[in-house]
Amino acid sequence: MANIKSAKKRILVTETKTARNKAIRSKVKTSIKKVEAAVAAGDKAAAQACLVSATSEIDKACTKGVYHKNNASRKVARLSKAVSGMA
């Protein structure tokens, strides 16, 4: 356990940031699962609607520094490919 005041503060700040990042990551994962479920069900309209919201969530996570821009871009590309590949 830290004894120095600044180290104690860093521990608190780290916990706060970790909780925030975890919540944002969870939101992104949920939106991705919704798109994948719609694709699996074969519902193109729902998949496209979910894709828009998922893309938005991923972009928000990227701008907040939770995901690297290449990682976010890869996630969006894979989802877009899955939706556009539906018959």
C-alpha cells in the first residue's frame, strides 16, 4: 500500500479511469454483439441500424482513448463487411 500522498492519489485516479474504460469497452462489445446477432438472424434492416449505432460507439471509444484508432477502424471494417455481405 502506498504511503506517499501523491501515490495514494494516483491509485484513486487509476481506479476511476479503469472503471470508465471498462464501462466504455462493455458498451462497445454489447453494440458489436447486437450487430452480429442481427447478421446471424439474417435481418439486414436491423443489422444496418445496429451497425450505425455500433460505429458511433466505437468512434466515441476511439476519441476517448480507450481504443487505438487502428483497432477501432478494424472493428468497424469487420462489422461493415459482415453487414454488406448479407444476401
